[in-house]
Amino acid sequence: MHDARLVREQPDALREGMRRRGKLETLGPLIDRAEALDRDRRLTIQAVEERKAARNTASQEVARRKRAGEPADELMASTRALGEEIARLEQELAATQSEFGAILLEIPNITASEVPAGDETNNVVARSWGTPREAGTVKPHWEVGEALGLIDLPRGAKISGSGFIVYRGLGARLQRALMNFMLDLHTGAHGYDERWVPLFVNRESMVGTGQLPKFEEDMYALRDDALFAIPTAEVPVTNLLRDELLDGADLPIAYTAWSACFRREAGAAGKDTRGLLRVHQFDKVELVRFTTPEESAAQHELLTGHAEQVLQALGLPYRVLLLAAGDTGFSSTKTYDLEVFAPGVGKWLEVSSCSNFGDFQARRANIRYRAAKGEKPRFVHTLNGSALAFPRVVASILEHYQNPDGSVTVPDVLRPLLGVDVLR
RNA sequence: GGGCAGGUGGCUGAGUGGUUGAAAGCUCCGGUCUUGAAAACCGGCGGACCCGCAAGGGUCUCGGGGGUUCGAAUCCCUCCCUGCCCGCCA
């Protein structure tokens, strides 16, 4: 969520931001409307507060007269009339505020200046690592996964539906291995503080990180309990500090957490959904950082590097994409996607998205810090990235490390955790 | 799930309709004192929003929301959370 003052003080910066995202046509009129509502809203606030001040003064006078034993009936009557007027104005104000607020929640963040304008065709490859195998020279992961007894897609579909995976044997153990490997790397070498969090959160948390109100149809919801299944650990982990005032000396704060992630993927049916490419439930290790505005850009590079370390340790070729404005997530100012190569499907698969949200999430979630004693609280900057999402990593392992006989060599770092050197 | 007791500022904790944004203590900041520090003493110390160049003024805020009243931390309704007892249970 943007600062309401941005609408009034820099509406053109807002418009330029939307233009770079390719959203000016749809959101431009909303910004115009917001400007008008803001003017209206402030005038009404003034009118209400003026009357409230008068009422407060009058009430004091009533109190004084009552103490002094003087008559106050007439003053009480006139004050009651004032109260009715206040109620009417407040109703008007509530309507204006609610429309203004709703618009504010619909406007995405403004991307950083170095982010290319335009849609995803303007994404740029920032760097790449490793040597991809030639596409089409190995079997896709769903074939080897099934042949090696690691994945059971039909039974996943039977018990839950398509897009729900059953892992078997070493395939199941591989999930545990990845979880431990990634968490150990981040809590060890990278210095993150581990959290283990609820997989269902309330509406406030979903609003806090920006999934709601705009993306409600993408979420699994438990309607009877007003809870949502988390689409990423970003939601519970970032919201850990919701409504808190942090000590600047404690920044940056770095959390890592494993979680299952749930996504309805509404509208994605049939599109790159085979095997493990797009599933409704998957495991992921997430990195979240809270930092100052001054440091957030550097912290973003650091966090992205931590995610890359996972791929390097696994020996999987990948590339880093700087997303263009139009492809950058709603709340993000700048996003790097990490894509691992899967030679069996012949595609780069997104396994991580590392974003700097600036103060956009912090404002929604009300996460502030005080830089030093006596200073005003400021909003922190929040960042997060997957490091990494499991299914596509598994897909890449099964394809990149596939041998001619159909067996799969286990990456060195996973051997102690998996207990075998080769999946056969 | 049922019953009971509670939710007040960074913390502890007063306050049951009228100068209470809120006593007191602690923490913290500034000062006096001291070679320095501690102690003692003096002073200061929440946040959001609106108007204003500023100085300053105003509104709101005692778990959330709604209501009663001229006026609500205080009364009523509702929801959430915490503790205890009972029930149920991996």
C-alpha cells in the first residue's frame, strides 16, 4: 500500500510507475479518482474535527455548570444537535475513506528506476551459472520419477485432485533432505534465524503482505474459520512482526522458514502443469529480511545471492532474471527470478523469486523501527525470496543428473541426507 | 465446546461516567553533582491523522468493532485474545 500522501504530493510519480508496468490505462483513472477523493476527504475531516472540538468544549462547559449547580439543559440540547451533525459528516467521511482506501489497495508498488519498463518480454538475464545440458537429450522428470518409484501422480490425483503430489520412498525422503539441506545452509553459513510457522493465517496477515484483497481467488480458504492456507511462508513470517516497533539496532532481521505452500492456480490449468511443474501444494524454504531504507538495495542483492548458493551447492545450472516492471509482483519494487534449467522439459523453471518490497508491505503490516532514541518511527523495508521451492528443483535434479540408463546421480550435498549416491 | 476471571503507554500497575492521554514506579533521554561512573536530585519522555512555511493549533487512540450519553478507559452489545476449571482429544 502506498502512503496516502503520495496521491496528493506526487500523483505523477504514481502515474509514471503505472505506465512502466503497462497499467496506466486501467489504473490512471483510479489515480484521478483518488486525487479527488483525497481532497474531499480532507475537507470533511476538517469539518468533522472542527465540530468535535466545539462539542468537546461544550461538554467541558456542561461539566463545569453541573459542578457549579448552574442550569445546563439548553447547552446540552444544542450540543446534542452538534452530535447529530457530526454523525452525519462522519458517515460521509466513512464512505469517502472507504473508497479512497479501496483504490489505494489496488495500486501496485512503483518499481525501482533500474527496473526495465514493459512486460515480461523486457525481462533481462542479469547473470547465469553452470552449463545446461542440451534440451531433449533426457527424459522428462515425470517419466523418470515414476520409473524410479519416486513420484505417484495418479494416486495424488485420486486422493486430492490433479496437482497434488504423492512422493514415495526416496522421493519422499528427498523432500526431507532438501528441507534440511536448505535450512542448514541458511541458518549456518548465511546467518538466518529459523522459524516454524502456522500454515493457516487470518485475513489481517494476508492483507499485511498484499495477497488480499486483490488475489483472493488464488487462495485456499477455510471459510468456517476465516483462515487462509498460506501460498508462501512469506505471509506468516513477515507478519510475525506486524504491528511492532523495532529497535533500529536489531536490523537487519533475517528469518528463514520451511513451509508447505498452497496455491489454487486458478486459470492456469493445462499450461505448463505436467509433472511437478505447477502443483497446488509444495514445500519451500523461504528467506525474509527486515531492513532500513538505506540498506534495502544491498540487502536485496545479498538475499538473492543466498538463494543462488542453494543452486550452486546442488550443482544445477541457473540464470538470474531481472524482471521488467510489468512482470514484477504487485507489492515489489524490484524482483530477481532464479530459473533452473530442466533439460528433459527443455525449459528454464522458476524456483525462486527474490523481491524488495520497499516500505509497501511494512506500511500495510505496520512494521516500523526507531533508528535511534528520540527519533520518529519509520517503516522498515521488507524483502523475501524462495530458497528454494522444492518441486522444480526436484524436476531439475531428475533431469540434469539423469544417466543414460535412466538412473539419477544424487548431488553431493544431498548424499548424506538421502543415504544413497544414485537413485535407480 | 461449557463456565469463571481478565485484556490500560516500552514494561509493571492505578483508575468504574466529567480538565484522565491517562496516577505511581521502572526503563530511556537531557541536566546538576563527580576526576570518571554509580547513587541522589531536577526536567523530559507514546503513536496516527488534519490545518499550518513555521511556531503552533486541533481530532483520534485504554484488545477490535458497534451502541447509550451533552460527555465513555469507565455503562451496554458483539467479536478476538490470555489465564484457570470442566469436557473432548493426536
